[in-house]
Amino acid sequence: MKILIYAHFYYPEVGAASLRMQYFVNALKNDNNEIKIIAPLPNYPLGYIYKGFSKFFQKDEKRGIIYLPIYLPKKHSLIKRGLSYFSFFCSSFFYTLFSSYKADIIISSSPPISTSFAAALISKLKGIRFIIDLRDIWPDIGIELGLLKRKSVINILTKIEKFILRTASVILVTAEGDKANIVKKGIDEEKIKVIYNGADSSVFKPVNESDKLSIREKYRIPINKIVLIYFGSFNYGMNDIDLLGNVLSKLDHDKENIFFVAIGNGDNLNDFLMKIKGKINFLHLDSMSIEEIAKLVAASDLSLIPRKKILIDTGGNTPVKIFESWAAGVPVLLSADLESETAKIFKKCEAGVLVEPGNEEEYLQTLEKLIVDPVLSALGKKGRPFVIENFDRMKQAEKLTSIIKEI
């Protein structure tokens, strides 16, 4: 079967969205499907085209990827990000409109909603079955987080969303809450399938003390300190970067015995680093391979994952960072709605501590307790077997091959 994929984030980018689609592609290829991927020239999270790539157009024949142009503003803002998304909507739509490639199925990942809009339009125009993978529900998430305020913009995005959902033969979601949300919009429950996020336990895995020492020495991380880590996006979104910055800047208890590692980039990064500068010893690392990220996670003592409060049925998937931390044998300090699906999963595993979202004082007090808790390292050991049994990345991805055979 010939499958055309629209992916706004893809290889060699290593974020959660990119990796989810890469595992889908691997599963589909293993099932003897022919895959062609449409993606923008790699730029996330750096904000500029990766070294070694053309600025306009490039093909990766080996991996079946066609990289198309995208507008990348020098200064970040929500409006400019929107223009960037629109530029790839245009390049991906017109490239595939005039392409002679005859696909049997189109798959697209959202957000951004613009990329899936291009895919849905091509699906309609060319009469090709369409599958959308909804990692977050837009515009709902954008409205609740206060990123979308103009009624005219919200109305346009709502109409685009309605068109996409009705065009799709299958809608993939990452959580039951997302499914409930879409059903409320009048979409047939039968065409909504849940494929959870997960972790690759062959990449994210515990390391012995000797390897931990080597990893810390390589990155000049103090050997004898408690290492806290945050890895992921610093953009305006569901990660509560403001809360994390405030907590780390107020951390007084045994501060000299703590070291913080931040991995990632985004619009909010500079403000975050300025907030914690001089308040805690830290290391910031930019884009790197998923293998190196996994090593740094495994060499840490506690993974910090602060999430903002959102309505249960607005969406709000379980962040990949939880599963990856657990697979590496590292406990998690998570803030999330206590009635959410994320919280229910967390309570089943108990490889860390869960606190209410938006409660800065509770997050701070819990962190200070964990730092001196002798059972901290033991907490993380519960996570790996739980992930392998329930949230193995490849097993989740393989569900897509079965779904495709049914449509």
C-alpha cells in the first residue's frame, strides 16, 4: 500500500511529535507499505534550518522524505509562528496537488492544524482516504491556554477543524479524554482510535553507576550532587515553564547539593534561564540526538514535569517525558490535574509523586522533600517494567498497521 504522510515535525528532529511519527513510519514499513513523507526543512527547536540542508528543497531518497520550504522568522511571536505554519501549508499543499504520486492513504499529524488542513484538502480533491493523528486538540487547547483570543481567528480554526474531522476516515488520539472531546463535536465514535504515547525501552534504559559517572563527567555535571532534569519544549503550551522557573529560583533547601539540567529550546527559554540564573547551578543543552538525551535522563536523579491545568476533555495527552523517564528508571515529579487520564496512569505506576497543577508552593515543598528522601532512587525502579508492559513505543505504533487494514 502506498502511504503519503504529512509531518510538520520529522527526522532528524527529535521532539515528541517527530518521534511519534517516526515510529509510525517504522511500523508501516515493517508491514511492507511504501511510505513517502512530506516535511518542512528541519528546524525545530532551533528556529533555523539544520546544518547540511538546503534552504529551499531537499530529498532524502533513502528514507523517502521530501523536505519543503518554510518561513522561519528571526524573532518569535505567536503571529510569526502562525505565518511559519501557513508557509508550510502552502508549500505542502501545492507540492502534493501537482505531484504525480498516487497514494492509497494520506496520514497527517496535528498540531499544527494547518498541516492537517493541507492533507485533508488533498484527500478531498484526489479522493484518497485520510487518517489524522491528533496529538493535541486545536483550537481547544489554544483557547484554554489563552493563546487564542480573537473570535475571528477562533471561528476560522473551528471551521477548519470541523472540515478535517469530517474528512478523516480514521481519527487517532493519544488519550480517552481526547476521544470524548471529539465525540461531543458530533463525530462518530467508531472512527476514533486511541494510540497512546510511549517510550522506546531499548533507548531509554537505566545505566549502572560506572556509566552514570562517565555521562556526568562528559557533560561536566557534578558527580556527587542530586541531578534534576527537564527535557522538552520551552514554548508557550501545556508545559508550565513559568512554574518550573519560579520553583527552581526559590529552592533553598540544600541548594548547594543540587544541579539542574535543562534540555530543549523554545520561545520561553531565555526568560526561564534568566529567572534561574544565579539561583541554582545548572546546565542548558540545546538540540541533541535522542540517544544522548536518554543517557542524560538515566544519569539524573529526578525528572521534573510541570503541566498546566486544563479541562479534562479539552485534550491533554500524557506527556512522553513521563514514559521515557520511567523507562530510564528515573522517578518523576509531575503536576497534572488529579482527575485526568495522566493522573490515573501515574497512580497505577507510582514511580514518582503527583501534585496539583498550578500550585507552585506544593510543587516546591514536594521537591524539597524528595531531594532529601532516601527512597528517591527506589521510586524510579517501578517505572521501567510498567512502561515495557503497557506503553512500549513500538507496540503502540504497530496498532496503526491493524487500523489501516480495516479501512
